[in-house]
Amino acid sequence: MSLLAILISAMLINNIVLMQFLGLCSFFGVSTKMKSVVGMGFAVIVVIFLAALITFPLYHYVLVPLNIAYIDTIAFILVIASLVQLTELVIKRVSTSLYKALGVYLPLIATNCAVLGVALNNVAVPQSYIQAMTYALGSGLGFAFIIITFTAIRLRLDSANVPKALKGMPIALVTAGLMALAFMGLSGLI
């Protein structure tokens, strides 16, 4: 597969949120304010890419040669948790308002199954390092794109005439389901 096809596939066709259902806690939890979502999207892009940058060689050049590939999940979680702590420190220094707006969801990136899922997918599929980094970048961009789009729709729905029984989380779940159906229509293109 070409790098462009991998990037587009990871972003849209095999989106980690809508097609693999990973990272839903932050997807629903943060998607109430656009500023928070943009910051969260950027943080997830950085963490997913850096995690893949480290976990791919860690797996192939340390865990597999030492015959301890079975501890990949634990090793990856340690790498991801360290990267999230680093990202949290940077965001706290650069933008205190964004740090406060993200609140508890910023540390939750460490347990965000989307980040771990991308790292595990990268080592499960036979591919080159460049292809793995392209997949990671596409997955992060796809997460950011979907959460920003979802937030824009959700903010618009807040001012719409929605039946009382569907206000809040029910309409958010319906919206996410409809988005998943729409993106499912892209499957098979690449």
C-alpha cells in the first residue's frame, strides 16, 4: 500500500473511533467545547505518533529478540503513560487555560485505548517503520478530525429543537451512530 493510501485509510476508512470504537471515553467526554476538543485532538495526535515512534522499534528490536514479545501490552502502556505525562507538562506550561479545560481527560489519554490500539495494530501487521508511522499519524489525524466534527454537530444540536427525551447524551449517541454509518460507506474504497 502506498503511504497516502495508508494515511487516508487510517483517517477515514478505518477510523479508530467510528470503525474500531476505540477512544470513546474522551470522544464523548470532551466534545462539549470546541477549544477543549482542538487541544485534545492535537494532544492525541502527538501521543499516538510518539507512542508509535517508540513502541515499534521497542517491539521489533528489544522484545522480539529477547523472546519477551508477550509483555508488549505492559511495555506499551508504560511508554504511553510516560508520553502523556510529558504532554501534560507541556500543555500546562504552554496553555494553562487549555490544561484546565481538558481537566481529567488529559491524563485519560494514558488509558485511551485508541493510543494503545494503534501501537498494538502497528506491531500486529507486517509493515515497515515508515508505514507504521504513517498509520499512526493517520489514526491521530482521524481521531482529531472526527472529534472536532462531532463537537461541531453537538454544539449545533444544543441550540436545535431536539425532543426532551433525546437531549444531551442520547442525541450524542445517535449522532455518533449516524457518523459511523456515514463513514462505513467509505469502506472498500482503498
